[in-house]
Amino acid sequence: MSETKSSPNHFIKNIIEQDLQDQKNDSRVHTRFPPEPNGYLHIGHAKSMCINFGLAKEYQGLCNLRFDDTNPTKEEEEFVQSIQEDVRWLGYSWDDRLFFASDYFETLYDFAKKLILAGKAYVDSSPPEEIRNMRGTLTAGGKESPFRNRSTEENLNLFARMRAGEFQEGEAVLRAKIDMNSPNINMRDPVIYRILKAEHHRTGNQWCIYPMYDYTHCISDALEGITHSLCTLEFEDHRPLYDWFLDQLQTEHHPQQIEFARLNLSYTVLSKRKLTELVQQKLVHGWNDPRMPTIAGLRRRGVTPQAIRLFCDMIGVAKADNLVDIAMLEYAIREDLNSRAQRRMAVLHPLKVTITNYPEAQEEMLEADNNPEDPNSGKRQIPFCRDLYIERDDFMETPPKNYFRLTPGQEVRFVHAYYITCTEVIKDASGNISEVLCTYDPETRGGWADNGRKVKGTIHWVSARHAGRVEVRLYDHLFTKENMDNLEDGKSYKDYLNPASEQILPEVLVEPSLRDAQPGSNFQFLRNGYFCADSRLSKPGHPVFNRTVGLKDSWSKKKG
């Protein structure tokens, strides 16, 4: 990864710079990226990753990777490995600072006992539903548990018995003793520990009680010496609880929690629960389905880490939630791929063209730039012969006004080849166009006329004799609704799944060189968009191409 550029100041940078000026935290900047290993990372996590790792790098600080693995019923080693792969792929390194909340289980247990001894925590034997009801509502205060005033000795004994496995799930929890009438519902004696008799992916069956996120996270931050604990806006109301735990425990370090707006992307859901449902209910082809907003899905679709980092820079860091147009992400992808993707020709919906005045047995090689945006990309040779294929919608027998592609009697440029004129249309028994007969001007080799003659239309083609046949997958938005956080009454997010989000074209004709495309390699198919050889489905000599993103302007609407 190249050196991180200094980004424009935003409110988090202003806080950090003031802290450095005041020599707070011994003038250190230490952040952390704390995913839960209960699914694959998505584009929203990429924003958080760029902020945490990016700020640490910009201020010569450190950033930890820490897994919040406190719920063994949902966590898997597969997710741990995928998250590490995604962080590396995006260009970031945690060096030797890989941590797990499970590293601190014994310490967290001891801290919980310290809260009990201080009269700040108690074991509640109320049923879970009663505990929920006792918390009250946003407009009405809570109700104290009948077990709230148990003695210190009884609480310590019950907590030890919870750890020993003497109680079943739901029979007891450990709660912080704060204020049941607090206007902040998070401060109404929140649960600190619950019983989960499930095997943990790292600690096995060593534990049957597990700490809750709000309790674990702040202590983990403090133990690691984090200075700025950056999280999304939904945790703003949890900040008083974050500070309360650290104040009661008098930890050596007391990080500052700072909230920023989460990413909301149009035509997309970024809820981990919903993404998990899509995978488990087989509504998509797994976590790395190219339609998914996961980093693994975007990578498989052909999006580069540079494009994602550019997108995160473009959307910036704000305090208020807003809906980001997915067109911004597509723009960032195009901006990146325009300079790096080699150009090739592919015909998605073939229509045969025969050049009647071109010698039947003749073949020639025409020269073309690999990428006109990159002077170091070199050139390639493209075979040309009498029989060719063009896109079916690049020909119209009776065209509308201002249609500048191939029509009877109208001259067009075949890119990198010759000027071509249609002379005859051949139809099948049903009246459908099956072939177009044309003539070419041999004086326009390379697609240009020495006499300055100009044509308005330029179209692409492939040689019928040399073309490779590949599978291409065209992708559209996974959902049909722009704002997936604003659903109609009675509707589920699954009601807006786009039935046309994946279109498979099994017989696409391409330049012969594309038959040897390496998995993961990016190309611009002229006039069709950016494509990537699928890293999972491609086989030697038989690549499968995913469309990463279309071109800036839809060619179906262009006049040339």
C-alpha cells in the first residue's frame, strides 16, 4: 500500500490534534478496529477500517485489530480468517497487535467481582422477560429487581456458581447497579454477564458465562491503552456506560469514545443480521457473492482496495447519518479501473457480420493499445478476418433519428480496424435479422482515413474465426428500493430483492487473449463496462467474467 495521504480535517482529526497539542495520553494516538467474528466484513466496516488505521498512520500512532468474540453461538473461525484477509487486502497491517476479547476473559471476570465488592453489580435471578420489562421504556422509568439488594457475599457466591455451570441459560445474569430511573435506558442496570452453554471457537468449553459487549469493549480498550475509541453513531447513547465502567474500575487508561456516522448506501442493506439471513436462506450464493456489499463480494466482483479507499475518502467523516448514493462508489471504482484495467473487446449479444469484399481466406493482425490511459501498458495484436460479430443492438435496419451506429448504407468505424458500410440484411424464416453483409474500405486500416474522412459511429467487434467463448455474469443492485432503511408498512427488506440482479450469459464472444485471463484480473470491455475474471469460478482456459461496474455513460443512450 502506498503512503497514506493526509485527508482534509474533520471533527475527529480536530479532537486528536487538540489532544496532541494538550499532550493528552502522553501525546499518543492509538486506535483499534474491533469487528465481531459473526460474519464477513462489508463496505461499512471498510469505512471504519480506513478511519481507524488511516488516522493511526497519519499521526504516527498504532492501530490494533481486536475481535469482540463474546458470543460463541454466532462466531466461527471462518469469520476470523476472512476478516484478517480483508484487512490485509485493503492494505492495512496490525503488525503484532492482534487481540481477542477472549484474551481478557479472566481479567474481565475479576473486574466483575471488583464491581460486586464495590456494591456496583448483583446477580439477578429474574426471568429474562421480566428483566426486559423492568428496564422500562424511553418515556417511563424502570423498576428495581427484587434481587437488586442481595448481599455482597451472596452475589459473589452466585456469580461463582454461574461460572461453575450450576445454572441453566436464562436462570441468572450479572447486572451493573447504576440507576433504574436514568433517562438513558442503557444505564438502567444493564446486564454484564449471561450464561451461554456453547463451545467457544478459541476457549472451547472453558467458560459458560460470557461478558456483554458494552462491558467488554471499554475494558478491552483500556487494557490495550487505546486513546481514541472510534465507533458509529448508534453507540452514542452507550458512551455514558462506557465511561461509567472505566470510572468504577479506575483503569490505568481511560480512552475517549467518539462516534461518527455509519455508512448507509442506497440500494443496499448493511445490517449483519440481514446479510446473514441472505446467506443462510440461500437468497445469494454465499458471503462472497458479487452482489453482496461484503468486502469479499466486492473483491470477487473486481473492485480494488484502492477504489474502496478512494470511496471512503470521498464520503468523508461526518457526525450525522445520511444516505450515500451508490453512484459514488461506482464512480470511485471507475476512476481507479480506468487507469489500471486493460482494454479488450467482447460481444455480449452477437450478431454476425460478413465483409463481402474481404478475401475469404485472408487474416491479419491489427494493433491496439492495452490501455490508452497508461503509456506503459504496451500494445496487443487483434486478429481480423472476413467473418465478424458485433453487438446486436449496434445494428438497426430502420433506425431512429440521430442513430449513428451500423445501418443500411451508413458508414461506421470498426474500432482498431476499418470503415465499414452495410450493404444487405439477411433474415431467418421468422423475419429476425440473422446476418449483416458489409463492405470495408482497405484504405482505412487502423480505423482512420488518410483523407480526413470522418464517421460519427464507432463500434467494437470480434473475429468469428478466432473468438473465445466465455461465460459473463452481469450484476445489478441487489435491491430495487433506494433507501432500504425506509420500507413501506408491512414490507420486509426481502420483498425488495431484485430478481434481475444477476444475469448469466453463457456464450459471450471475446478477443482470443481473454481465454487466458488470470482469476482476479481486471479489464474494460470496450463500450460494455469493467469486468473481472471470477476468482472462484474461472478455470484455466475457461474464465468466467463478472461485470464490476458499467461505464460512466450508458452506451445504449449514446449517439455514437
